[in-house]
Amino acid sequence: MPVSARSVLTAVVLTVPMMSSAGALSSVTLPITVPLSGVQAAANARVPAVFAQVDQEQSFLGGLVSVNLTGTVTRAGAITVKPDGDALLVSVPIRAEMHAAPGGVGSVLARDFGGSATVTLRLKPFVTPDWQAGADIKGEYAWTDPLSVELMQGVKVSVQSLVDSQVRSQLDRVAADVSRAVRDGAQLRQRAGTLWAKVQQPWVLPAPEPAFALVNPVNVTVTPFRFTPDALKLTLGTTFNLKAGLGRAPAVTSVPLPALNVRDVIPDGVDLTVPVLLPFDELSRMATAYAARETVTLPVPTSPTVQATRVTVKPAGPKLLVTVQVQVLGPLGLKVNATVDVTGTPKLDATGRTVTLAGVTVRTRREGLSGKVISLLADARAQAYVTRAARFDLSPHLEKARAQAQAKLPMTPTPGLQLGGTVGPLKLTGLMVQPQNLIVQAAATGQLQVRVDAGALR
């Protein structure tokens, strides 16, 4: 009658590409640099030379004196843009030149007057989830000389109120031009859209069999703006899951660009689990070689020994059927061949380097066997030996596979992206029984990154 026991089956990975632990997110980052020289040049090219114009007549002393006020406020030099902590400091030098001309006999009192100022704008740029770029703006300026003059007692002329509203309007334009130059230089939405579309194309994997990875996009993230002495910088990143498969990749439809997330830090690295085919005939050959290293002597009268001679691994639906052929050897020429079937559902042990069988049953085929031999094979020690017959050390094969994977890096999984880094020790993270093969998911520790070919994002 059949007997049951626990059994262990260890599968070998013949050639396994890399990747890190299963289930984690991957990301690709793209650094973006906007030279401040370009922002400054754009601002100088767009901002007009004249900030304000005055041509107005004012009355004084109850209408007895009228004064004609004329003049302009102009840029007195180039606009400069430089970093100031987490913002941009925009400086605009301006100069006011005014002329006050009383009418009639008072024309002899005509006077020129004016003043200078340096307008300072502090712009703190930001981006919003709907991909709009903006800036928090604070501005200040003060004239070196008051924009006023006293022509005679009781007749003090000032153009400050006439000039300030026009100057502030032009400052709003300066701020808008600088913000536009930053936005145009970053091309954030355009670059993000191109990167988002490229990342979602199927990835070719460096596996021995044709293999691919499909991208399940999660989000797009950008860091806040930061500054160096000569540039504005930020980092754009896409986060996604990679799901690998064997064969030719199916056609995919890209997911539209989502809302933008803003984070201080974007993780950088690739986590990928790759399916690998393990043919049953290869598993059988290696299990047989391992089993031949050991025999078991049963502690019963005459001390018979049990020797595994061949191990065959086959699928049994979602389970594995491991057939172990053994010889029972004893005194007086005892030599009996027997066949034992070990069936169970494959699963990974805690190390991720061994495949075990859950829900194991062990059945000895009774044909041609005496009751004595059947009883010997039913011994707990014989049962344990039979279940060990398929066990072997994965380490040499996994190390060989790791070295093969490392040799393939760097490589281009999809146009515009380059995969590189260090492949760490391999481990198994999942498995599935198929009619011709056991398919295992191979993963690796290590540091794997994808770099973007910025030239391809155009």
C-alpha cells in the first residue's frame, strides 16, 4: 500500500539573467539642466528698452501755473539672472530722465530731473501636477533720487506716481519672460512625454531564450528646482513595474502621460524578475548525478542498502512527478530494482535557491516486488533517502549564470535606454510547471540602473 513522506526537490538554473528582488518598483531618471546664460539672454532679448513714458500737463496754484511733464524711464544696462538659495534673483537697472517746463513767463524755470534704480525680482519657480510651470515673485526697488523737483515756491512737481505703475507693469513682463525662458529651457512636459512613451516599449532581455519585459507604468515625478552658480536643475523620473515573459513581446499601447508628482528625492534603480526555462530532461540528468553520490544502509537485520540509479522529473498538472529508480542490495546476492514515485507541488524554500515539494506523496510501484522489499522501502530512512535523491547544490550554476548576465552589461533593452550596473547573487522568486519545462523566475541582488540617452528624447 502507498506510504507518505516529506520530499525535497532542488531545480537548477542553467542560464539566468539578472535582476533584483521581485515585486519592487523600478525607475528611470533624466537630469535636466537649464543654463542661466540662456535664461538671461532670453530675458534681455524680450524686455524692451523703454519702461515708462511721461507726457502730461499738470496745473498748480489753483490753475495759475501749468507745467508740461515729459520724459522716459529706460533700461540702463543688461538684465542679470543669478541663483539666490532656492530662487532666481533678477536685476534690472533703470534710469529716469524727466523735463518739467512751465508755460508762459514761467518757461525760464524749466528744469531737468530724474533718478536711477535697480529693480530686484526674486523668482522661486515651481511646477504643478497639471504640468504648468510658475513662479512665486517678490520685487522691490527704490530710486536713488526722488522723481520730483521744486520749480518755485509752492510748485513742486513729481512724476513718481506716473512712472511707478508703468514700471511695475514692465516688471511683470520681465518676470513672465524669465519664467517662460525657464519653462522653455526645461521642456518638462515634452521630455516627460517622450521618456514616458519610450520606457513603455517592450524591453529585450539578455536571456538565453528570447525574453522580454513589459512595463506597467505607475507615475511620473519631478524634483523641485535647484540651482548651481550657472544653471537651474531638476530631475525627471518615471516609476514602473516590469513584468517579464518568454518569446516575442506583444504589441503594446502606451498609457497617456499622467499628472505630475513633485518629490524631493526620486529613487533610481531597476528591479526585474526574468523567467527561465528549465527542461525536465536537464533537471532529470542533474538530479541523477546528485543521487549517485549517496547510498543509505538500513538499520535492520542483514543491513541492506538502497542506491538510487536514475531520477526522472515530469509534470503532473500543476505538480511535479519525480520518479526515482533504486536498487536494494543485500547479502547472498540480493539485488532488486524498484521504482518509487514522489509527487508534490513545487515551491521555493526560504533561501530562494532550492525548490521543494509541498503536499508530498511517495508511492512504491509494487510490480515484481516481494513483501520484504516493499517493507524495506517503506522504512522512514529509505523514504527520506528517496526524497533526497533529487536534491543538489544550485550555487555553481547560479554563479555561472550571474557571470553570464554580468558579461552582457551594459546593453540596450529598448532604444534610448541603457541598462547597466552590477549583478548580485541570484535567487529564485517564483515558478510554474509547464508541459515541457519548469519555468522559474530568477532575480538578483545588486545595483542595476537604466540611463537615458538624452539625445533620443527629441
